[in-house]
Amino acid sequence: MGYNTLVQIMQTRGHVVLMTEMVHDVRVVPLSKSRPDFGGLKRWQGNSWGHWEGDTLVIETTGISDKVMPRGSNVPMGPEGKVIEKITPTGPKSIRYEFTVTDPSLWDETWGGEFPMETASDPLFEYACHEGNYGLPNTLRGVREEEKARKKSP
């Protein structure tokens, strides 16, 4: 699934934290059977809360920014949009990740997907586009050549 796709999942007594390697998005998910009061806080990736149903962690997210598009979609969600994620252990080093997306302002039906995830032995790397990127030096070199050409012409 591309690159920088690792996800680190951590749990404390009252929260689950999901950190993605790509851009280091971090979601701190309070564990609560009902939607907690977020005090008017509007997070970029929405307000999430989770609870356990047996071995499955169920996370509900609402209030996703209109700048963010749910996985598998190329349109932003409306204010009524909701994403439900389910994370279920399937073995000692594997989980099943499922998601459903509901937004009556965009779709007539709920849609979603699922995929397996396995424990990685690789470290989580810092996301930094500049490392090993020859685009920036080449862009600067091109600009310097344009500057030289302008100085030569009247």
C-alpha cells in the first residue's frame, strides 16, 4: 500500500492513540461508550471516541474537517458524515481493520472496506520529503540558470 504506511497503536487506561507514519498524523481516542463532550474543539480528522466490543475496538468519528477525505473517497465529507472503524486482533501479530462511512449529504448508502494489518519489524520513520529528494536542488539550479540568462540579455 504505497510507502510510509505503518501505523503505531498504543493504549493507556482511558485512551487509544493511533499514529500514522505518513505525515505523523496522531489521533488520541478517548475510550467511552457514549460521545464525550469535546468542548467545541474541532479536530482536523474529526472527534473520535472508542469502546471495546469483546476483542474489537470500535471507533466512531464525526465532525471531520471538509479539508479531509475519508479513505477510498475523493470528496470531503459533510457535517453529517460519520466514520466507524473496527480493529480486531486476528492472531498474535495481525489485526483486521474495517471501516464504514456514512454521509447522507453525499451517498445514498453506507460504504466501507477492510484489510489485514500485520506487525512490522521496521521502525517508524520521520516523515520528511526533503531527504534524498533531488527535486529541490534541481529546481534551485534551474532558477539560478534563469537568473544568469536574464543578466546576459538587455
